[in-house]
Amino acid sequence: AHTVTRTDDGIVSVGGVEVTTLAEEFGTPAYFLDESDFRARARAWRTAFGHDADVFYAGKAFLSRAVVRWLYEEGLNLDVCSGGELVTALSAGMPADRIAFHGNNKSAEEITAAVRAGVGRIVLDSFQEIVRVAHIAQSLGTRQRVQIRVTVGVEAHTHEFIATAHEDQKFGIALADGQAAEAVRRALTLDGLELVGIHSHIGSQIFDMAGFEVAARRVVALLAAVRDEHGVELPEIDLGGGLGIAYTSDDDPREPHEIAKALSEIVTRECEAAKLRTPRISVEPGRAIVGPTAFTLYEVGTIKPLEGLRTYVSVDGGMSDNIRTALYDAEYSVALVSRTSDAEPMLARVVGKHCESGDIVVKDAFLPSDLAPGDLIAVPATGAYCRSMASNYNHALRPPVVAVNDGEARVIVRRETEEDLLRLDVG
Ligand code: LLP
């Protein structure tokens, strides 16, 4: 669905607009997001799961009011994990009953705001939270629909910081030792709660379907145990997000319809075996929807060749607009997009302008050896967890997000200004 083309002069266009025009109009660094690609991916998830399932876009990947409106129009729901994401969703008109609220340490204020707004579900993450949400809902005179997040004990093969189904970590309630069964027991006795399902999220940037399948089987087994103990068939299961995307040509991601098919088959089969009604399935893709839809455009600055090693290519952004390389050892690709070049490729490391040597955007990549200050280079697949994890390190001004569609570009999150920075500094 991506609308990327290159002219004979080597100038790349996205959504019908040339990057040179984009750079002139919006400056660099900046994220450019292909709106029709975003909508197409959202729709692909929606249709893959059909009407018996719900797709909750994970707002943590990237959230803005324009994105909320696109999701609403494409029939998706939204997963939020903070008061800030909740207020963004509500202010853009997402109906509260299409919002799920996550988090391992939701504050009383956040829970109150979510219950007041009437969110479709709160995902309970701990024993303490079961009681906390129940009290707040009850004191507001309502019953809150909730799911319980369990850790199913599978090892997802991804970076340690983004794997979440093993037991030694902060999220969720373990299936092991009857913990999750005990959580269900407690939730069912509390008047403020309407327990509707079980939630599992095994991690992020995952390519292997096996982990999801094990998770699905274990969650269904818990539903069967709940039915046996309480005579209650919980109507929903959520299998989280986590589907990997291609950052470099080595990655081979699964398509939404493959995931949908695998998950529905396994849930249906396990439920039949356990003589359970098949619950409504939901999933929470973030990266797989927004990740591939945007790239970051940088202007090349200082170039430092190191004989026999590599050439350091400095750009006008860095770890403040993409922390993923420094934090997870993530791999990205990069391309010269403002002209052609026949020069020999050189081994380059694309680095930012921040005051530390770990400030790397692309660790190792080939760029033409005639690269020069003023050239524009693009790093693809930066739609997820780049703007949303951007920082003001070194008082950097966070870059804008510009949506490009049908030959038109418009800012959806504007660039920060020095006034924005100074406004917070009230000492
Ligand atoms: N659902 C839950 C409960 C989650 O915790 C997450 C991600 C998702 C859904 C969406 O996962 P996705 O489909 O986007 O992989 N900052 C890291 C990723 C952290 C993911 C946290 N939770 C990164 O840049 O790779």
C-alpha cells in the first residue's frame, strides 16, 4: 500500500509529494506518515478478523488525534495505557466503549477518569488493582467491565525489555501456581466488576507464531477451569499485540490474515475440545499497523571518515527522535533520497547530534561515498515507538509528524519550539 516512488533524478516521493518539497516545507528532522498506508493496514487487520473479533490499535506505538479519527473511521478500537493517551482518544471522539485501558500501575486518578468516561474495559494487572478498580467503580455507582491480564509463561524470542509473558517481570498475574485462577475468584466476588475475559500479551516484535499459539491454548485452559469452578463462561479473550514488522530486508513478517487464521483456528479447536462456547477474540497490534507507514527524514551534516573502519554520518536528529537503536540494539536501514549517486558504497554509521557516543540511529549501513552535507537521507519504518518515545534530551525539539496523502501533506503533530521548552521551565 506504500506510495513510494523515485524520479530519474533520484528524488523519492511519498504519497505523491517529493521529499525535497517536504524538507523545504516542514524542515528536518521530521516523521512523514503515509495516511493511506496506515488506513490500509488498519483495514487489513479489521477485515482479517471479521465481525467475531475486535482489533484494538495499541496507542503507545503512536497516538495523535488524527490517528484516533482514522482508527474510528476504519472500525478499529483503541488500547490506551495512560491518562494522557485516554484524554487524547476521548478528545478526538473515540467512543469510550471502544477503548481498553491498560497499565501495571494505573493511578487512582487514571482509573477514576477511565471509569467515569465509561471505557469498554479495564485490563486488571495485579491483585491490588482488582480491589482498587472495584472500589472506584463501586463508589461511582457503576460496574466496570474488566479483563484480567495473565502471564502465560512462554518465552517470546525478542529483546528482553519487550518480552512480557515470562513470569519474572512486572506485568500481569501468573497462570502458574493457580495465581490467575485466584484472581478470577476474587474478581467474580466484587460488585464493582464485571469480569468479561482474560488477556495475554506475550511481547513485541515477534515473528514466530508458536508463542501466540501456546498463549491461546493456556488462556482457553483457564477459561475451562473457570467454567468448571464457577459455572461461568467468560465471553472474551484478548491475545495482545506484538507482531513483528520488517525493519531491514532480513525480516519476514506475517500478514494479519495469517495471524487471524492461526489464532481463530487454535481458539476454536481448543474450545471445542473443552466444550466451551468460542469466546470473542481481540488483538492489540500497534507496531504492525503504524510502524511501516512512516519514515524519518534527516539532513546530513558532519561526515567523519575513519580509514579502514567506517564513516560516521551525523544527522540533525538522533536518539531523541529514535531511541530504539540505543535501547534495543534495533536495526534500521537508510537511503539517500534527495538525488541519485553512482559513487561506490561506503560502510556508514548514521549518528545523531546528541552528547553521547551511543547516539546511533543506524548502526551499519551502506551509503554512497559521495554523500555530502545537505543531502537528505531517510530511515524507513519509524512509525512505531519513535515519536511516541521521543525525548527532549539536550533540549532537542521533538520533530513533527506530517501526514502525506494524495499529493498533500499536513502536520498532525507540530514541531516543538523553543517557546514550548521554555514554557515548562518556570523556576
Ligand atoms: N498490548 C499490550 C498490552 C502491550 O503492552 C503492547 C506493547 C501492545 C499491545 C502492542 O504491541 P505491538 O503490536 O506494538 O508490538 N517500545 C518497544 C515496544 C514496547 C511494547 C510495549 N507494549 C519498542 O520500541 O520496540
